[in-house]
Amino acid sequence: MKERDTMRELKIMFNSDGKGTYTTRISLPKTWIAQMGITKEEREVIVKFEDSKIIIEKKSDKIERQMNNK
């Protein structure tokens, strides 16, 4: 896999709700999502924030068990 396929500079989108608060979003490359096995039918993910990094994993029974044991 080329570096272009594994690393990108992306922008975070900030959306105002009109009351002074914001939500944020980021669009990920479709190829990454496909390689993770995420589909329209199976789109649940687990998101972790560790050591100032955001980690996204496809939800699986194994990950769900790990979360419930903490």
C-alpha cells in the first residue's frame, strides 16, 4: 500500500447549531472504510481516544466483550 493510501491530511468540519455550540465531522476515504470491512449494513464502529490519537475500529463481538470487561 502506498503512503498516499495510508496517510492523508484532512480537514475537520465545524457545524454550528445556531445556538453557539458546534459539532464536528470528518470524511474518511471510501477505500479505507471498505478495507476495514465496513458496509452500509454493518457500519457500527468503536472510537477510542488514546495518547492524543483517535482510533477507529469496526465493531466486533471481541471488541464489544473487551469494552464490557473494563
